[in-house]
Amino acid sequence: MFNKEWKLNEYVTYLLLTLVLLSSWTDINGIYTELPQIVLTQPEGWKLGAYIGLVSSISNIAPLVLVFCKCIFQKETLNVIPINYIVMIIGMISCFLLVFLWSDTTYIFNRNRSLALLILKLGAYIALFSSISNIAPLALVFCKCIFRKETLNIIPINYIVMIIGMISCFLLVFLWSDTTYIFNRNRSLALLILTFFLALLDCTSMVTFSHYMTRFRHEFISALFLGESLTMVIPSVLAMMQGNGQLTCVPSSNNDTTIAIYKTARFSVSVYFLCIFFILVASFIAFVLLQWTKIAQNSTQDATKKPLLSETNSENTTNIMIDSDNTIKLTPLLYILLLSGSAFTSSIIFGMVLSISAYVLMPYGHQIFYLGTILSPWMFSLVWLFGTIKPFITKRYLLLMIILGSITFTFELILAFKSPCPPLVNTMKGNILILFIWLSTFLLLGYPRLVIANYVRAHSSNGMFWFGANVQFGALIGSIVAYLLVETFSLFKEQLPCEKIKC
């Protein structure tokens, strides 16, 4: 799995890189995982998930700041290491504040309200606004193309986003349940604001951390995907320890229907967010160790060596060529297609699939829904395992896996449109089939993403920057499409837990 010639400090470096990458999306994934507990007390109910998704989308404006900095200081070196620190700290602070402020409301205009949620009620208009403001990843790619000869230093950006993340997560511990009375209704204003700052961290860190990985040798790239998988696995493990989402169906008084009774959690939402905060702190400490100690000195890319492949390579071959010295040669067209593939797969995995999960899985029973949401994060761990064993596959198999993953997703989308009465509902084979297809989508589209990252990293020193930007842009497009389908056009019909529907 790892290089047999590695020394102890290289293994430690790999571990520290994995911990650093936990700052990317652990907090937001943690909020989504904790939704079954949060919605029990918040006035928005299950619509809170859509609101959080939209707020997270709006926070993609953060990469636009990088664009402006790059354009203004085009002749200067933009040091991104401090920005990584700031992103991680903001995430930790936001997560901590959520512990205390998630349920707070503010009394405004004769009712508890959330101003952010009032804006979100504009439906199609807010979706359009989100799509415009979230063009940042595309603009970031465009500026990187224009100013590709300049050096982009991610270190300051990483400091910033990590600090914001820590502060936000810390505030969540106290504020997650606070509500605000605005425009004649109680709103989860504190939760949404802190979620915005956490998403600000995550949207930016996806680009900055990917670019930061170019400092290290190519065999350390898999740490990016191990960290990414753990950002989903760790919240799901915490949720299982908490007993989150477990319920029993109890007959109602008229015996014609059943109602869902959620089991009491083993520990509170505040304790849950406090655990997420400590994870962000550990991530920040790992980043500091990588920057201020000599642990990683044998693991970084030698700046004096030539890149694995010159970007000016003018060979006309359309194939991927791996030479004896492990250099990767891609034509410009193939390079663009691979980056487009990363955007496409990310739009499905991070933008579409999770948004329609309730419409796909819930008709087959709450147990299938619970298994699907708990097991799907572990598929990313399998993707990482496959990537360490076989980091490269031919473009033919790469395309085949993306096509198969698109087919399974299309099948899931059809099931969502047919909800709450999809085919094979209330049958054992239907339950097994949908669970298999659901998990297969993550594998079939997740593994090609990892392979694409390896190819673009080996092809160009800027490859991981482009990869991170395309991943974020794809996730943006997918989330906008999902929001339009679910909220604006209401094309799906949900089935509530324990609700009996005759099909």
C-alpha cells in the first residue's frame, strides 16, 4: 500500500497530511449527519437541510477572493499557507459556536425569524443568485489559466480558513439551537450563519488543500482522498455512537397510521459539535507541524527537479503514456477532458446524490435509508484503498467506470421521480437492489476521481489546483440543479418515516 522504502518520518507526514485534510468538509458533513437530531427542535424542520445546502453554496464566493488577489497581485507571490491556517481556524470557531447557538432565534417583526431564511424563501431567485455568486470556482480556474506563470502560495489562505473553521465550530457548541424571531417566524439564524462560515472554510480549502498537495511527492496524493473519506466516516461514526436517527414506528390512537418516535440520543448535539471542534483543532496542529518542523523535509517535491511532464509537450498522441521514469504525458485535449471528468463526477457525488437520498431510499423503508446514509461514507474509504493499490488505470477503463456510475445515478434519479412508489417497493429484492446500486454509485464515480487526480498531478505542477477548482465547481453545479429540482420545482414527493402509502 505504501512505499516499502519509506522512513518513519514519511509515514508520519502521510498521517499529518490526512489530519490536515480533515479540516475540509468534516464540519459540514457533521451538520448534515446530525440533522435528524437538530430538526427535532428547530422551527424549519426537514427543510433546514435544503437551507443549509443553499447557504453552503453561497459561501463558494470565497474562492472569488482568491481570484481578485491573484489578479491584483499578479506579479507577486500569493502565499497560501497563512490562508490555510485561517480557513481551518474559522471552521473550528464556527463549529464551536454552533454548539451553543444552533437553536437561537431573534424576535423581529412580531415573530422569531431568520433574515437569511427569508432570503432563501425566494426560491428560483435565490437559486439564480447562488449560481451567479458561486461562479467563483470557474473564475478561479480562468484566472489561474491567465496568470499560470505566477506562483500561487496557498499557505496564508490555509491559515485563514482553518482559523475561521475552528472559531465557527467552537461557537456551534453554544449557539446551534438558538433561534431568531424575524419576519413573523422563528428562524435558526445562528446555525445558518455559522454554517455559512464553515462552508466558507470547506469551499476554499478544497481548492487550497489540493494545490498544497503539489508540495509533496506524487505518492502522497492518496492522503487527500483518505482525508476526504474520513470527513464523512468520522461524523457517521459519531452519529452511530450517539444513536442519531434511530426510531421506532408506533401505532397512532386511531390505529390507521403509525408515527415515528425517535430514540433518545446518548449524548447531546452540543457534545457532538464539540467532538467535531476537537477534530478541527487536531487538523490545525497537524498543519502547523508540517510547516514548522522538519518532519516532511524528505517528503516534499524537489523544486530543483523538472516537473514530471512539461506543460509545453506537443506530442500529438491521444493516449496516456507512462514512461519508465513514471512521467505522465497528456495531450491538452485529454488534460481538459480529465478535469471535466472530475467536475462531472463531483457534481453527482457531492451535489446531486446526497440531495435526493431521502427520495431514493426512504420509500424502501427507514432501515434502508439509515443503512444507505451510514454506509455510503465508507465507500470513499474503499476508493482510497483501491487508489493506493492501483493509482492509475487506462483511460478506457476510466471512461467505462464513469459511464457505469452515470447509469446507476440515472437509475436512482428515476426512482426519485417515482417516489414514493418506485419499482420493487416493499420487497426484499428491491431493498437489496437499491442499496447495492446506491453504494455502487459512490465507488464507480469516486475511484475515477482519484485516478484523475493522480494523472493531472503527474502531468502538471498546477494540476491539483485545477483539480480542486473543478471539483468545487462541479459540486456547485450539482447542488444548484438539486435545489431547483427539490425546492423550486418540487418534482419529488417525499415519504415521511413510518408513513404507510399504498402503491
